[in-house]
Amino acid sequence: MTRTLRLLLGDQLDPQHAWFARPDPAFRYVLMEVRQETDYVLHHGQKILAIFAAMRAFAARLRTTGHTVDYLAIDDPANPQSLPANLDALIARHRIGRFEYLKPDEWRLDRQLADYAAGLAIPAQAVDSGHFFTGRDEAARFFGTRRRWTMEPFYRHLRRRHGILMAGPAQPQGGRWNFDAENRKAWPGTPPVPADWRAGHDHTELWRRIEAAGVASFGNPDAADLRWPLDRDEALAHLEAFLEQALPHFGDYQDAMHSRAPRLFHALISFALNTKMLSPHEVVARVEAAWQSGQVPLAAAEGFIRQILGWREYVRGVYWAAMPGYAAENYFAHTQPLPSWFWTGHTQMRCLAHAIGQSLETAYAHHIQRLMVIGNFALLAGLNPAAVHRWYLGVYIDAFEWVELPNTLGMSQFADGGWLATKPYIASAAYIHRMSDYCSGCRYDRKARTGPDACPFNALYWDFFARHAGTLAGNHRLAMPYAQLARMDPAEKAAIAEKAEALRANLDSL
Ligand SMILES: Cc1cc2nc3c(=O)[nH]c(=O)nc-3n(C[C@H](O)[C@H](O)[C@H](O)COP(=O)(O)OP(=O)(O)OC[C@H]3O[C@@H](n4cnc5c(N)ncnc54)[C@H](O)[C@@H]3O)c2cc1C
Ligand code: SF4
């Protein structure tokens, strides 16, 4: 009998994969906690802890269902802390005759494992994880030679192809493809937001072992009771709670932010999805069924499905088309280092103190906080996009490069020059005030552009348009701000430029 070794990565925890249909003594599975994976960027403690805890739960589940599993813990003296070294040792020890692995979603690991497999003396095979609606190159084939892509046509193509929210072969339910315009309300304090989901497991001992092994991290590890579902059963329970308590309001308040409600009506399922405990197919099907049964309005169901079927598949397509090299893109040649308060949350700007403080505390911020507060500031202040990317990759519980990089570098920093997004996502204090309660009680004046108390977003915003007029003024989606800039008094323009320069020179003190 040929013995086969099958590698499972920390984001490949899908018990429904065909590999696990029935136990077979010919197959050994291996999961490993390795410094190679904890150290490629500085991670939030919750991210390391949640991935290891979920891997341990998955290994236990496989063993309970009769599979043979090797598990290498981070503090195991026999663990040389890299995937190839551990695989070599297992192949030799168990006289393995064949190696298989699930295709990784990150370019870095895809290359490493492809090279490793090519160098083996035994046969090796990469197997599809079966997780996504689309193949790696499907978006590239869909867009062909076009250099600028947009999500919407790809989303509609997938709606049609998979028959999701469709009234006929080419007819969307409700007569519209997109209910985005209805998703822009601020949250006035009601309806009440759902309570935090907690599984009630204490991970203090695992956290102690991670720290004792010397793994560096930042942020609050929250080891006494992580809020993230760590196995499929917990993830399904979490999904049902979301459908019942939050989805009905998801569409309305999708873009809202509030200092007393960090989560609002978002799902908090990106960790379960990205580690593959949940499949996007089942989540989309469950949401569509909730609409069909009258549990949620069509706008909420469509808005949510668009995130998963549309954005999630689209950014993955951008990632595989743009790699390698995407992480080095820097369209605006921005070079500023991150201000020190990215690591503490201690800034006088109330919006950023909340969004960054919450990220450090919970390893989570919702989309608009990531895009229109933190990312918006980073772009306006001219922060180095590669440094911004590394911060996002480290801080968020759901950050895996295939999804984080296009969102950060492409959508939020426009560092790819407009491949993924048609215009930079930037805004002044007026937008943040409209969508949140952050500005009331802030030390800065949201209405002022210049002067010692002026909100830093305002001068940086107008100065950004002025500095980049050469590359952006021709973009028809930016016609309004450029028309406004043209009408601005030259003395005010000069004062704004001076103010913005002073702000960029003193980012740490803001
Ligand atoms: C700068 C920046 C960095 C981001 N980094 C990540 C990341 O590392 N990992 C990640 O999963 N998402 C990332 N996103 C997308 C999005 O912010 C998160 O998916 C979302 O906040 C996760 O929380 P949730 O489960 O409560 O999402 P919800 O708002 O409830 O949305 C539901 C699901 O839709 C999917 N989704 C929504 N928007 C996107 C998007 N733009 N791209 C891909 N999937 C999306 C996610 O799977 C999410 O779980 C990033 C967005 C920005 C602007
Ligand atoms: S005034 Fe400016 S810095 Fe303060 S919360 Fe509003 S947008 Fe943020």
C-alpha cells in the first residue's frame, strides 16, 4: 500500500472537503504550527491564537472521525518551524510514497509548495480546495486584456451563472442588480445591535505556550474568551445568529460607523469563511433562503450576497492576475512611515482613535472603518502603501494576503493606479461626520480646513487633489472635486497646501 501524506494549512479547515468523506489508513494528514507562518509579518495576538486553536480543533475532529493526523505544536522540540523541514521529516519517518496538498490561496505558499513538490523524489499533487465560486484565473479570463476592471459586471456574470437572486435567466430579482444606493444610512442609535458572540472557551494556556515559544505579536490576545468561531459547528451557529439578529438591518447600516457599536450589523464571519470552516456557497444559499422566506428584505440579502459573491471573488481574481509584484506597486510614490499611533490608537483624531483602538483591541474593524477612516487617512497622509499593507495583514483576524492585499493596496491606497477601483476612496471630515458620531467630541473642528483646530482630513483631502491633479484631474468620476478646487480662492489653496505639509511633517503628534 502506498502511504500518502496530505498537508493541511491553517486556513484550510473545511471538514466537508472530499478528502474527508471517509477515513482511510492509506492517508496521513498533517497540520503544523510553524514560525514560518507566525513571523512573515507581525501579527495581532488574536490572529495567531484563533488560527492555532482552530487548527487544534480541526485535528481533534479529524481524529474523532477516524482519520490519522500528525500535529506539530509550536513548542514541540521536534518541530523545525518550517513547512519543508517538517514535511521532509514526516516523509522519511512514515515511509511516505506520495505527497498531496490543497492549493494554497497565497502566492507565497503556492510557490513554496510547488517548488517543494517539484523537488521531491516521490509523486506529488496539488488538489483544489473547492472553496470558491471561481477559479484563480476566471476574472482574468472574464476581463481579457482590459487593464482597468470593475466588480459589478463580474458580479452580475456570477449571479447569472449560478442563478443567484435571479427571476429569469437574465433578470435579477426585484428588477435591479444592485441596491447599493439604499445602503447608506447613518445609525441613529436604534435598532439595537446584536450582542457580541462568544464561544466561552478559555485559551489562556495555549496563549502562554505561544508566548513562551517566543512568537512576537501585538494587540489584545483576548485569550480568556475569543469572540471568533473556531470550528464549523460554532461557525454555523454564529451564521444563524447573524441571519436572525443582524442581516435584516445589514443593508441599511452597511456604511455606518458608531463609537458605541463597533460591529453594528456586520456578520463577523470573515474568519470562518477565510479559514474555510464555512463555504461561500452555503452562506449565499442561506441568505437567499432567508430572503425567500420573508426573513429579510431583498436589499439586505442582495447587499450581503454582493460582498461574498461579488467583492470576495473579484479581489481574489485581481490577486492572482496581479501577483507576483503587486505588493510593490506604489502609484503615487508615497513614502511616509506609519505614525506611531497605528500601534497604540493614541491619537487626538477621534475617528482614528476609535477605528485603530478597536482594531488593536478586537482584531476587527468593519469595511468602512478600514476603508474610509484608516485607509482614507493613510492615502491622504501619503503613507507608504507597502507599510500600510503589512499593518493590515498583521492586525485583522481575517487577513490572508489573497484578500487583504487587493483591498489594502488596490481599493484603499489606489497604489495599483486604478486596476481594481475606478477612483481613490478618499473623503474629508464631512463624510465621516455624516456616517458616524465620531466628530462630536473630537478635539478637531470638522468644518475648518486651516488653523490649529482644523480637522486634518480636510486640508489633506484638498491637498491630495491638488498634488495629484496631473494624474487624477482627467478622471470623470472626480470631476466634482476638481471643479470645486478650480473655484477655490488661490490664497486658500496656498494655506491648505501649507497646512497639509505641516500635518505630514508631524503625523505622530496628531
Ligand atoms: C483596507 C481593507 C482591508 C481589508 N482586508 C481584508 C482582509 O484581510 N480579509 C478579509 O476577509 N476582508 C478584508 N477586507 C474586506 C472587508 O472589510 C472584510 O471582509 C469585512 O470587514 C469582514 O467583516 P465581516 O465578516 O463582519 O463582513 P461583512 O461586512 O458582514 O461582509 C460579509 C462578508 O463579505 C465579504 N467581503 C465584504 N467585503 C469584502 C471585500 N472588499 N473583499 C473581500 N471580501 C469581502 C467577507 O467575506 C465578509 O465576511 C478589507 C477591506 C479593506 C477596505
Ligand atoms: S473632526 Fe476630523 S479627526 Fe475628528 S473625528 Fe471628525 S473626521 Fe475624525
